[in-house]
Amino acid sequence: MADSAARIHDNVIPDNPFALENDTAYRVWRRQKLARFPTAPHPVRIQDLNRLTAAEHRAITDRCVATNLVIYSCAESVSKKALHRFGAQLGLTRLDANLCADQNAISSVEINRDALRKRYIPYTDKALNWHTDGYYNPAGNTIKSFILHCVRDAVEGGENAFLDPEIVYIRLRDANPDHILALMQPDVMTIPPNAMEDGKLRPAQSGPVFAIDPNGALLMRFTARSKSIVWKDEKRVQRAREALHDLLRESPQVVRYRLPPGHGVVSNNVLHSRSAFRNQPPKTRLLYRARYYDRVGTRQDG
């Protein structure tokens, strides 16, 4: 296994804890990670998203380093321009202008009846299964963080759940390191081609579930969808998938939070899901979502 792992981790910085051959580094990092992982979310209060104080900035970055997720609260009236400024202060500048984003590259996530958005579950009132953002993106456009901000909540439902990929990695590696080896294969998960509304074809995207970026951060690419996805046909991949799905059903580290207006999350693209919800006009659920190619915290990308 060590030889195979070494081939997968070519060019990874020495002593990276996510490389299977670095067991000592992993044990040290694992102990530190679990020691500072919180038992319950406590939102960071922000007075003005346009101008973070030093204490607010430190609280956000420290929590993202510790858990890859921070919940914040601020004034209920927030513009997309303010979210741009908020992200930039955290080192988030490279926005992903995805297909459903607005002209400012921030998506308005709400029930939408136009021909494009109604094809995608985030723009409906249905439940969203576990996933990381941008799992269908090509390798050069990896989503490494996102901001999700609630403008209006639903009358009922719409609770989010979040789970740190580093916790998932720990539990899978502790159970069986072969799970990690299987899920780090570059062709383990493939999203088939997708015909777009403009007639263009989004090509198939293959890639790993777990990867290590050049600066040492752990990246996770995953969706729990059962349709329009192809997994590598190997028994060890099947075992790793089953272990991962079992973990998502039972993990005590899952953070559940129903975002009220003025609350949001900053995340290094953690796993997340959403329960179904019910609108009652004029109150309709609306969240702003910004996706980035940058990370928050000390493990920055070049």
C-alpha cells in the first residue's frame, strides 16, 4: 500500500498528514484537530461585513482553520456587493462564475422557474443530499470555499447540515487506510456529460474524492447522488463508498443549523445538505451563494 500511496502523493510537501505514508505526521495532526473541534456552533457576530475588525477577522479565520466552517450573524440587510467585500477581506477573490450565478458571480438561491435553474435541485424546495460544491467542475476550477448568506428564510424547513471533510478523512482512515487510497484515485468518481440549455455540452468530469492541493490542504469532491454519476468498478471503491455513506448517516460531528435572515456561513467547501422547505408568499426563502477558488485560513493556495 505504501508504494501505491507514494505514487498518488508525488510532489506533496514533506510530512503532510494527509499522505498515507506520513503516519507520524498524521497522528500529531489528528490529535490537534480533534482537541480543538467544537461541540456546538456559536455564531461570530459581525458589525459590518464591509469592514471587519481585527477580532472578527481572527475569529473567522481561526474557526476555519480549526473546523473549515464558521457561522456568522450580521445586519439582516446585506447586498451582494457587501458579500464581495466580506470575502475579499478573508482572502477570497477568485469567484467561480458558474452557470447559475448572476452577473456579479454570486448566485441567488431560491425557487426559480426559468428554464435553466429549475433543472437543478438547489433552485427548488426539495431536499439537497450531501455534497461539496463544484464536484462537476474541471480540476483547474476546484471550489475551495463558499459563503452562504440567508436573506430570507422559509416558513418551514430549509435546515442546513455541515460536516468537515477532515473529520470524514480521519474516520475513514482510522477505520481502514485502504478507503483513503481508493478514494484518492484520479478516476474514482465521474460525472457524465451534461447537455446545457445553450446547446453546449459539459464534458464528463473524472477525479478523486480526496486530494491534496500543492500547498498541503485536503480537498474533497463528493456527491451522494445516485443518478448521473459513475463510480470506478472496484470492490475496494464500493467498500469505501459504503463506509462514507454510513458515516454521513451517523456522524456526531455534523453541524445542523437553520439560517435565519442575516446569518451565514463561511466554509472551506465542507460537505453540506439541506432539508426540504415550504414557502408562504410573500415570505420566500432566498440565500446568496458565492463560490471561490481560494481557501480561508493558514493553508493558502498559490
